[in-house]
Amino acid sequence: MALPETGPGLFHFVMIKPSHYDDDGYPIQWFRSAIPSNTLACLNALAEDARKREVLGTGVEMRLHTYDETNRRVQPGKIIDMIRREGGRALIGLVGVQSNQFPRAVDLAKPFLAAGLPVCIGGFHVSGCISMLPELPDDIKAAQALGISFFAGEAEERRLDEVLRDAHRGTLKPMYNYMDALPNLIGEPPPFLPRKHVQRTVGNLSSIDLGRGCPYQCSFCTIINVQGRKSRIRSADDLEKIVRENYAEGIKRFFITDDNFARNKDWEPLFDRMIQMREGEGMNIGFTIQVDTLCHKIPGFIEKATRAGVRRAFIGLENINPDNLIAAKKRQNKITEYREMLQKWRNHGAITYAGYILGFPADTKASILRDVEIIKRELPIDILEFFFLTPLPGSEDHKVLSSKGIWMDPDMNKYDLNHRVAHHSGKMSDAEWEEAYRAAWETFYTPEHIYTILRRTCASKIGRPGTTLSTILWFYLTILYEGVHPLESGAFRLKSRRDRRPGLPRENPLLFYPKYGGGIVAKAFNYARVYLRCKALLKKALAAPDRWTYSDLAIAPPKADEFDALDLYHATTGGEAALARKYRDEAIRARAGAHAHERAEVAAE
């Protein structure tokens, strides 16, 4: 039934960041999620700016409503009732929708459409498909046929104004395509969410973006095709405004969502401003950033990062087989630089996370497990997280498979990097690939290796053993008992019987609630058991008589012959070739240096 016409004096902008369904068909939702959505923060800030500027006309009241489904149940019926009760017109915006969230977004949209409310979906799935495919895929076409509008691109430079005005007039367009003109970010309203959103997460942490775009060409990446390969940045003044607004709300920790902060051309002024706030004003702020494996080659980068409060660094390691890296066009990753880079972060007190992709053409189950053992033994990584090689819509990999008509799973809900959605292009069967994924997690997060990681951090004067353990537990427990990827995890899983995915039967309450409650009890028991075991490992590491002198191969200072001794460089033909290139480049530099010295001596004579 359509909503009654009540006039243009009130307008509701409802922004919903959807979750996606788990393997049982329930939205992945937590009492406390990991971090707030940066996309929701960006849209909320842009909408707040539009409201202040009265873009809908003088006298029109705009009310903003924000929902993050990862930590708050979204009930379309209650939202519709609220709009009916308060009156006015409305726009339902499903924001930041990734490919795995697209089915859930469409399911959420249907009740609003049935109530006569306009719905617009934006995010990486829509933008990626438009940027890389010759025509829209069937799922977007089907959603368009329902009457859903789409927004492709980014909403800065007052592009959101057009959508809001059209929705207010009742003339929402089927498509808003801004993919050909990526906006400047300097001076734009900085991302911001009210504290009530942060309180629904596991800590006083918020997310911000200081730049968009990446210069590299990784074939599995969607960033470069949606946000471009040119760095677009916010200014140091923008950063300071973001931090101060959040700090005033009691928010002191920030996840910087830039895909590769090391390639933000203004990284140094941004770090300098952070350092001024921390050291000059005593603001206790901390940051997590994402960087590439060559960030340590930038003079002063890691030193300034840790002074600025960077406590965690996520590194796109991706693989230790150069043949796999070349196949993915990730030529910037040099395995001969991995140890130096990771040791430098460790020596400056940062916890390192490394992403690792499974399923490149040269991978087999045996080679994957061999490589994980090499990493455990030879690289000082605190947290290793695994992903299926996934042809995400918007990536070159997806475009190539689509153009060749090669099978990909049609269910976008599975495109979360935690499910296999294609066949392996090399030697693994579907079952072997899935077994290798599970085995990789089990192999890295053994009690023995957790103890090794704790010994390494306890041996450092600036190590953070407690924080390291809590982070390990976050990843370890999620994989063991929650059935979702750690990046989608949170505290205390929530499920609603009525929110099950359409097409799946609604479970009988006499079965659902006992199973749900029993699962909570069982998980709590197992959580406590693993926690106590790992806590004992930490206590043992802290009390070890050789705590401060402990060393192992991964954290030992470099030796002259280490390149000849490490399996990292000799387990694969690609590793041997990478080592040969390193020796060749060093020889060329040495000869160039010698020639320069000779020329200097001749000039002096």
C-alpha cells in the first residue's frame, strides 16, 4: 500500500549499510561489530552538509536516519511506520553495497518499494559492474525492473544534492552515473558518525578515509577500477577536523580505510599533523593503516607512522611465490623485501597484519601448506588472514572470466572472499581448494605458533603482548566457532528468526531458539577454554627467563648469508629467480657506485 501524500515540508533520508547472509541464510549481525562503516560515515556527513545548506528549499526539514546492519537489526516495517507516523516524503539509501551485500540490499529494498518509497542503491557492486562490464549484469537489471534506482561513483562535490532533490520531487532517476568524473576530496565534509554508532562497536574506534585510488594494477582488485589509479586526498586540515570532532565524542582510535596509505602523495603532511596532535597537544590518538610491501623504502615513512600513532599496519603480502604475484599483476611485491619490511615495523612497535590469497594458478594444497610453514618460520608476521582468490565484480579477473563465459557462482552473497566462487585455474579440484583454505587457517593458528608470536612480542621493549594476544584471539576464535571471516566478526552473534533469506524456510521457533541458545552456550564455553589456554601461553612467555634475549629465525638480525639459507627464496623457481634478480641488481648498483667513485677521483685530480 502506498504511503499517503503529506506534503513536501518534511523529508526523511534513511541510510542503511546492509550486511550479508551467512551460510544458514541469516544476516551477519553482532551485538558489537568490529568497526563502524566508513561509507555510512561519509554519506552521513554529506547529508548533514546538504541539510545545513537547505538543498531541498527553505522551510523543508530533512531528518537523517542511519543504520549499520552489522550491529543493528533493520526492520523495514518499523521504518515505514515511522515515516507514516511523522509524515513527509523519504528516500531509502542502501549505501556502500559490496557484491556480497547486494542480494541482502535488494531484499531490504522490496518492502520499501511496496510501500511506495523510493530506493537507491550505491556502492562497489554497482560501480564496479558499470566500470568494467559492457552491459549491466542480470542481478542489477532485475533490481532495476523492481523500480530500484542506482548510484555509481562517489557522492562528493554535492552530487548527493541531485539525488535528494529528485527524491523530494518524486522524480528519482533510474541511474546516477558519475564513474567518469572522480571528485576532489579536499575541503569536502569529512566522514563522521554520531557516538551512538561507535558505541555499537567493540571499542572507541571509528573509520576514516584520507585518500582514494591506488597506482598499481592488481588483477583481483576492484579499488583501481572504482576509485581510480590516481591518488585523491584529503588535506591535513581535513584530517585534523575529523580527529577533533571524533575526539570530542570520546573516539580516539581510527582505522584509515585508504587501500594503500603509503601511496598517498601527502602522507608526510598528514603524519606531521598527527604527530603535532599527539606530541604537541598530548592527544592520545592511535591509527591502523593499510600499506604495500615497499612502504619501508620510503625514507622516514615507518618512523613517522609510528610517531603519529600507527599501532597496526595491514600489509597486502598476498603470496610468497613470485610466479603467483606476477600472474596477478602484483609486480610491486618483492619477496626479497618482505623480511626487512616486517622487521622494521616490528622494531617500531607496530602489530602487523598480512593478507594472503589462496588459489593462484601455481597453488596446490601441498604448496599452500608448505608456504604457510615458511611464513611461520621466517617472517615476523603477527596476524595472517587468508582469502580465496575471488573474481569480484569490478576487477579485471571478473571481466576476463565473464568475457570468456567461464563459470562463476551466480550467488553474489558468496563473494565475500571467504567462499569459493570459481573453479581453480590450476591443479586443485573444488574440494581441494576449499580444504586448503581451511587447512591454512588451522596451520597458522596452532597453539605452538601462537606461543611463538607471543614470545616474539614479549622480547621487544616496545611490544604489546596483551594487545597482540587479543588480536590473535579475535581471528582464531572467529575462524574456529563463528563460520565467518574475522574481518566480518564482532562480539556476540545476533540472529532473528524472521530475517532469514527469502527462499529458505522460516525455522520453527521450537527448533530455532533452543539451537540458537545452545549455540551461544557452547561457543561461550569454547571461547573461555581457548582464552584460558592462550592466556596461559602469554603468562608463560612473559615469565620466560630468556624473555628479553629470545630470538628466532624470523626476528633475528639479517645475516650476510641469509638469502642463501632461507626457504623463502628456494622453495619455488619464482623465489630462485627473485633472488637472482636481487643479486643482479645489487651488482649493477655496486658497479655504478664504483664508476662514480672513479669519476670523482679523476675530477679531483
